[in-house]
Amino acid sequence: MTVADSESDRYKLVEESSGAGAVALDEQEIPVHYTVKRFQGMTRAALPVPGVHRIDGSIRLDSGTLAQLVGRSCELRLADGRKLHVTVIDASGRILAEGHGPSRCLCC
């Protein structure tokens, strides 16, 4: 594998966002503070690949423990009204999502 083939070269940071939001889980809203980075998939010719993206970030609960969310898919509601389907991948609050479509980003 060459450096050009590395994962970091296939994605470009296109947006960073942070603020106060909420995690919707089992019809319950849990207030959180979030930091989200959105990366766009790119071709070797530096052109965006439609539908290929990664959302990486973290959440911090206002109260309670993150342990109840680890491994769960949930909806992160951003301060600007957007909704992202993410998975909480560890007890530190790291979130991750990849792909595109109704099961992921709710934009289409």
C-alpha cells in the first residue's frame, strides 16, 4: 500500500461542528454537547465521490453515563436542526457513521 492509497488520502475534511444538542434513543431525548467532523470521500483525482462520507466525533452527556449508549445506534440532533444517525463506539463518547442514505443521514 502506498501513501496515496492510505485512508486519510481518500477522505477530505469538509465540515466541523460543535454545540449543544440531543441524542434521541428509544423515544427519549438525552441532552449532550457534541463535536462532529464530516469527511467526504474523494477519488485519486481529488473529485468528491457521491454518497461516500464519514462522520467522526464525540458526545458528552450533561448528566448520566455514556455506558448505556455504547454500541447503540442513535440519532444525534445538532443545534442547527440537522439529524445524524451515529453509533456510540466507546465509553469516552466517540461517535462514528459511514455511508449515505435514509438509514444514515436522513437527508434523502
